[in-house]
Amino acid sequence: MNDLYLSLSTVIPPAEKGLMPRTLDSQITLEKTPSYFVTREAPRRICSMSHETKLIVVVRNPVTRAISDYTQTLSKKPDIPTFEELAFKNKSEGLVDSSWNAIRIGMYILHLENWLQYFRLSQMHFVSGERLITDPAGEMGRVQDFLGLKRIITDKHFYFNRTKGFPCLKKPESSSQPRCLGKSKGRTHVQIEREVIEQLQEFYRPFNIKFFETVGQDFKWD
């Protein structure tokens, strides 16, 4: 499961139909690119396309997200420095290197403030990555409500895959195979010292508090 998603849903205006799939008035077009949320220019460009776009953002504990990010990079580049070397400018002093992308992405409030210059908070829906694993139907129910859709996706559409550690989506009876996460997801995270995790939790705490206050939702990451 990706650590950070930004999904966009909108009725695409006629001028943009050459760039996006054709959309009828009765349809919703979805576009999913995780990097949108942390790309500085994205809010302005998307707003210029359609200022009525609805935004769905999936977030998770930023410490876990950073470790997951590092684990994925390590699988492709096994010779990179250790997590601790990349995460800190000075570990003994607890000085975190916020310029490292894996750390900066988890400073959600900074990215959100950029989006709020172009979109109303009511146009945004924030999904808990943790609850998406433990209660996928509940999270998807809230997404459907946000989009103004009938709750079609329910508990009966999911089952938990113990091997991957994530829920899988059951397909229609005509298909014999369920839809599970790809091979790149569900890796065992690298082991990080408890002291390092606590230092990062302390670093993220003020950013998390402000994020919770802004979106009106406590994700309980401490």
C-alpha cells in the first residue's frame, strides 16, 4: 500500500478533455499520483484545470512512512547510507535532516498549507493509512460519502491477506483472482533503533498537532 496518495476526482471541463478521459455529467474521473501532494506547482495547475476538483489524501504515521520509503529505496539501491545517516544531521543532538525527501514528505501540514491557497478544506478528504488496513470498508465508505456516491463497496468486498499483511479486494464472481497489492508492497521494514524512532516522533509532533487541528481529525500517531 502506498504511503501517501493524492487522488483527484472531478468532472473534467471540455477544454481539458484532450488531456483526461472523456467524462459525462453523470461520471467522476479519478486520477491518482502520490507525488502531487508534495509537488509545489501541483495545486495551482490542478486549480487552473478545475477549481471544483475534490481531493483525497491518504496519510499514515510519518515515522512509519519514512522507514517504509527507505526500505523501498534500499531494495533498489542496497549501497545507500543507513537510515540513521540520512535522517539526521547530528544524531547525538537529535538534529533531523528535514531536507531528506523521506523526512520532508511526512511534514504534511507544510504541503497542506500550499494546497489551501487554491482549494477549500471542504474539498479535501483525508484517509487514515492505518485504518485503511484495519478497516478498509469503513474508510472506503467515508470516501464514497465524500464523493456523493452510494455506498456500494462494503465489508463483503474485502478479505485480509495474512501473508502480505494487507486487505485484498475481492473481484466479481466472473473473476477467480482477487486484487492484492503488488510485490513491491508489504516488505518487512528495516529494523530501526527505538531511540531513533522516538527522536523522529518528537520531531514530527508539532507538525502532526497542527495538521490534526487543521483537518479536524486526530490520526493518533503518538
